Amino acid sequence: MADDLKSATVKGVWWSLLERYATQGVSFIITLVMANILSPDEYGLIGMLAIFISLSQVFIDGGFANALIQKNKRTDTDFSTVFWINLGIGLLCYILLFIFAPAIASFFKQDILKPITRIYSINLILNSLCAVNKVKLTIDINFKTQLKISLSAAIISGIAGIICAFQGYGVWAIVVQLNVSAFVTTILSFVYVRWKPALVFSKDSFKSLFGYGSKLLVAQTINTLYVNIYNVAIGKRYSKSQLGLYTRARQFGEIISTNLTSVMTRVLYPVLSRVQDNDKQLIGAYRKFISMVAFILFPCALGLCGIARPMVVALITEKWVGCVPLLQILTFAYLCDGITIINLNLLYVKGKSNIVLRLEIIKKSIAVCFLLIAIRFGVKAICLSLVLYSFIALIINTRNTKKILNYGFLSQMRDLFPYFICALVIMAIALGLDYILDNNWVVLALSLTICPVTYFLLCYLFKLNALKEMASIISTNRYCPVWLNRFIDKLF
């Protein structure tokens, strides 16, 4: 069973990483092209709608996705029931946003938001149609098919967005890109999954899934409000340009930190759900997993902090340089968020949705208090409040991990601290190169060469377990070259 679990995990992580970062790589290139054409103001307008779209998406899922994944014995009736619920909520959310579009435009004092809201929110209906297909692929840990779908959607929608941007459509280019992406994803999900919902709705299935999923729905709603309330606060109190810089900083950070955490949790949840009743096996797998996350996440996040200025200026010009300090501050929040989310997934696996809900209420109440204080002092202060909140949230979450599996905050920090120190070193190197050299491209080239090599050497010298585990995974892969296999054997 342990070998099967490791095999499923490794396979899932590889394909999930490839799916997420191949797609994000394409999206990143497209974003760079569009960001050079469009302005922070136009991205700020889309940022103002983020809370409404994100919140609607949470209701479409309704916690049923996690409930289906967590449930060991699923039936086609379960899937069909969830499909019709999702579609109904998707239609309802679209109608509500269509009706309240004038009020949203009035709130932000941006008349153009009225038509944007009505067109942009069409993707909610499209997303509700393919939600169950995504769940089925996740349950099967089939990220290879998800790669085909998401990469195709990114390329096609990106081309459409760039064409519109060059034609001078402004903010509508972003709307076209997002809606085309949702449309292509929906079509391809049915082409590849080949599943059709039955004309059936089971009350028993609904009650069973809603019993677990309802608490997650409330928790996810609270979390979504928390994430997007910053956009609302900045957009309302400051300019749309400031909001554009803030959303760009978050987007850069999410390319590495948030996406990496998402990749890991997408695999972690279905894999660990298979051994949810075996605490010994669960904690063993969990400790290895969290160390692997830190091994990859910490250098990526802090390395991003080090190269933030030359990266932003070189890739999207000086007009976006205002997002650099915001990005550098937020990278420290992403560090804590990554570990917090991994801890939260352990509660999902153990079916503790009631604890998840209680924690979200406590943590987000603290976050709102911090925001109300920080908003008086500017956007940088808001970012600093996010860092402080993220650290407190990590402490709160790990208290429950200790109760469940006796693996709390101090134990986790002892395991993760060496990776943090090694990551700080490469951040200092990148910042030093930026301080000494004037050419942004040279700084990037040297940083992306020296920093990874230094990090791996430090991990090797300190004999960190995650490096050995990663080497083992690479060497046992059938695509690993013979020369690399021999090199790994000599090192370890």
C-alpha cells in the first residue's frame, strides 16, 4: 500500500506540476505581452470584480467537489446530482450579477463596470458546466488530461486576448481572454472525460454530500471574501492604478508560490484520503510531503523576492515598478500560506470540516481587524498586515494538526527551518547582484544560475531529507537518463 501511495503521489505531482506550470508559462508570456500594451488602470478594473466572480465560483462548487473527493464510495447519481446543483447555482449567480451590475459600477464609481460585469460573469455558467468533470479527473489523479485541457485553453484564449489588445480594445481584451478560456475549458472537458450527467437528482445524495460540504462551503466563502476584500478596500479607498499594481504583484507571486501550493494540495488531498483511517501511514506521508513543499516553495518564494525589481522592469517596463515593493513583502506571506494550506488539507482528509469552519471564522476575523488598521497607512501597510496575519494563521492551524496527529507548530518548524535558512541565503545573493549590477537582464541571468546551484549545494551540505527524497523520485523515474541516475547514486 505504501508503494502504491508513493507511486500515485509521484505520478500525480509530476503531471500536476506540468499541467499547472506549462499552462502558467503560456499564460505568463501572454500576460507579459498584454501588460506591455495595457495599463495598470485596466487591470485594476478587472481586480474590482474579483470578489464577485470568486465568491460566485465558491457557491458553484458549494463544497461538493471536496465532498466527492473525500467520499470513498461514489456513484454516478452523486456526480449527476452535483452537476445539476452546480448548473443551477451558476445560472443564479449570473442573473444576480447581471441585475446588480449598475450597483457595482456605482460603488466603485466606474460606469464601464456595468457592461464588463454582465459579459465577464458569463464564465460562471461555463465553469459550472465543467466542474464535475474536473472533480472526476482529480479523483483519478489524472492531471495529464487536465494538462491537455488547460494548456489548450490558455493558448487559444491568450491569442484572442492579444489580438484584442493590439486592436485597442483595452480592458475588453482581458474580458475576452477570460471568457474564451472558460469556453474552451468547458468544451474540452466533455471531449476528454466523456461523461454525461443523467437526468436525476437524488435527495439522499445531496444530504450526504452537503453534510460534509456545507461547512467547507461556509469556510471557503469566508476565505474568498478575505482574499478579495483587499481588492475592494484598495479599489474603493485608493486609485484603480494602485489596485492594478497590487493585483499585478499578487499575480507574480501566485505564478510560483500559490500555484506550487495548489499543485501539491491537488495531489495531497486525494492521495491521503486513501489512507485517512491509518494514522501511522498518514503522518509518515504527511511529514515527507510538507518537507518537499518547503524544499521547493521556500527558495522559489524568497528567490522571487530577490529578483523582483529586475524581473518586473525587464519584463513589463518601468510603468509597473510600483508593484515591486508590494511583491517583495507578499512573498513572506506566501511562505506561511503554503504551509498553512497544507495543514488545512490534513483536516479535510480527516473529515474535520467543522474544525475548518471554526478556524476560518477565527482567522479571518483577525485578518479584517488588521486590514482596518493598515488601510489608513497605504497599500504597503496592507501587504505587511497580510504577512502578519499569515504567520498567525499558521500558528492557529498547526495547533489542530498537533491535536490530530501530534505534529504541531514547533515540530513542523524544526523540520522546515533549514530550508528557510538556505532560501534566505539565495535571496540575499539575488538582492546583492541587483545592488551591484545595473543591467536587469544580466542580474536575472546570474541570479537564475547562481541561486539554484547555491541552494542545492547548501541542502546537500546540510544533508536535508527532502533533497534525498527528490533525488530518489528522479532516479526511479523511467525517463531519468542513465548518466543522471549514476550521478545521483554517487552523491547519495
